[in-house]
Amino acid sequence: MKEVRQELTKEYYANNPQFEEEFVKDLVEDAVFARGETKVLSVITIGKTSEKQLVDSIFNRSYKHFIHHYNFPSFAVNEIASHRTVSRREIGHGELAGKTFDYLIPSPTSFPYTVRAVSEVLSSDGSSSQASICATSLSLMTAGVPLIRPAAGIALGLFEGQIYSDINGLEDKLGEMDFKIAGTEKGICSVQLDVKNQGISQELIKTSLAKARQARIYLLEEMKKHILHPRPNLPIQVIKCRRFAVEKEKIGLVIGPRGKTINQLTEETGSTIEVQPDGFILIYHQEEDKLEQTYRAIKEIIKSGF
């Protein structure tokens, strides 16, 4: 196995990566990433900031504006099994891929939307979590989400002292290490390490990080051939948004007594109006003219003082 890997005649960075955007029609946006026998479909949904996810843990209470879910059905590995609930593995892989984008997704102040990405594993022969990161990166850019930088992930294995990039299922089963490393061309965003031996040395970790960077840069270059930058506009299916500042002492005019004014505006225009604690108002509507109508109505209320 040291000299010749299964089905390959030389060492490689990633097994024949393939890409396809807009694979499923009538969705907000999606992309497929395939690497060897592993294929992942990433589907993007974009909604209002108020649709953020509440994370109520025993330590703190927070909100997530980027949510990543990972689904691994039994047919992905040619098995037949009933599907009752999400497994711990699916939750863990979803969190691993989600953490990769924590500092790559723009903040709600500059991008006033909540984004949900769902990675559907269509077939798997190893590294499906890292393929999910690649697919999610492609679908986010295709959807026009202004990612700071695209991300890619790779899994490395260890067998008889030799490190392998982009391990498959057999190499994962027989090997001594599963080292998942994801990030951008500038650095690492997430890591996960599983070992079956007594541990690995610092030298092996250094070598693994160097090989992972080579593979990551290779994948990112291949991805750039399909989409270099995030698209300048969101898809037409996405709800439109306008964000503008209002003096804090005048926000009460927009809300009205017991919310009468804002409720009336919502009913007349069909827009969703959200007042932020920092003094900004967000208006959402599917149609641009209704968005403009609501904006002008709010400006008129502020100008007239009632």
C-alpha cells in the first residue's frame, strides 16, 4: 500500500474533484461536489434575520445566522435502513462543517439575512464531511452570499508511517488516523483528529498540516475554475431587503402606540418590518416596488412626526 494506493498509481492531493452548480431547479441555489465515489449536494435557503436559530445551552444563550445541517442516508453506502432520527455522527459532521464558515459568513449588519445550508450525501467512500465543506462553499458563492473567502476541506490518513491525502473508506478503516482539516488559502478554520494507535508525533502533525495545505490549495484552485467570486446579486427567489438607520428617539413613531403604526404598515404593504436594537430598520418583501413603498411610508411618518 505504501507504493500503490487502491485504484491509483501515484500519490495525489484529491481524487478527481468534480463540480456542478444549479443541479436542482427551482431552489434558491445549490451545488454538487464530487470527489472519487463521494458526492454531496449542498442546498442553500436564505431568509430574514428574525429566522435565526436560538442556541439555548447550559452555558449561554446565543443566536446563529448561519445554520449547517448534514444528512447521511443509508443509500449513500448501499445500505437499506429505516431512518428514525438524526444520528450523533450527522450532528457532529454538521457542526464541524458549520464551524468552518463561522468567520467566513458576513455579519448580519452587513448581510441582513439568515442562511441555512443542507448537505445531502448522495454517495460516500470517505471524507463526506470535507466534501460537504467544498459543496457548501460553492453553493454559497453561487447563491450570492458574500463569503470573505471560499473554503475547502481534506481528510488525511496514516498507514505504516505514511500519510495519505483524501483517504477513502477502506483506507479510513484500515488506517491509524483520520485527520480532517478545512480552511481557506489563508489558514485553517476547523480540524478534527481521530487516531487508532497510541498517538502521533508532532512531526507527523506538522507533515499532515503541510500536506493538507497543498491539497486545500489544489481544491480551491479547481473550485475557482467554476466560480471565482460570489455572484454580485442574490437569486430572484430570495426575499428582498432594505436596511436603513433611524434616530432612536423616532423609532417610537414607526412602531406607534401598542404597535398600531407598524402593524398597519405591514397590513397595507405586505412587508415584514423589523426594528433592530441598534437603531436600524429592516424591511423585507419579495417585490422591489412594495419594498420602496414601505420605505417611503416610514420616511414620511418620521418626517411628519406622527
